[in-house]
Amino acid sequence: MKHIKELLVDLYGCKGNLDDAEFLIDVLKTAAQRMQSKVIRPVHHKFSPTGTTVILILAETHIAIHTWPEHRYAALDVFVCSEEVDPQVGWNAVKQALKPSSFVLHELTRKIE
């Protein structure tokens, strides 16, 4: 049986720049690097007037962030299908960079029979 892990995190009161796509790409690349994941391709979109979505397609699935800078809020999804990759490591890297004042974390484990 294979276990697939996913972390869904709501980040509140972020001090990091939630409206800078390049900064967020770097944050997610650092998270992927620390998880020892291979980045296949980054994808991003800047919304008007504010907000950014960044998705890194990984060899082991993906890591994504959606931001609402005007609320200092971000939604993070760290989804890995390799049992050797720990999504908590990626989450910790994002937390260090964005410095939320609080967060709510949900951890999902999916099973492939």
C-alpha cells in the first residue's frame, strides 16, 4: 500500500511579500529543494490589482500557493506522492519565509491499494 501525503495550510498575518510572484517562486523552490523534490516547471499568474498564484509542478506531484495580499492571507498546498518526501519540511520553509502570525494546518493521507 502506498501513502500519499498532502498538507493544506491557511496562513494569516503574513509578513512576507504576498504580491511578488518571483519572491513566491523562490520561496516554493526553496521548499522543494529542502524536501529534496525535483522541480519540473513553475507556473504563476499575477492578478489585478493584487494577488498571485504560484504552482511548482514537481516530479513528486506539486506545491502551490494562492495569495490575498490585502488580507495578508495565503493558502498553501503541499502534495507529495513519494513516501521519501516529507511535506512538513516544505511547509517549514514556507513558514520561515512568509512569517505568518498564525496558521491552520490540515494533513491528509491518501492510500493507494
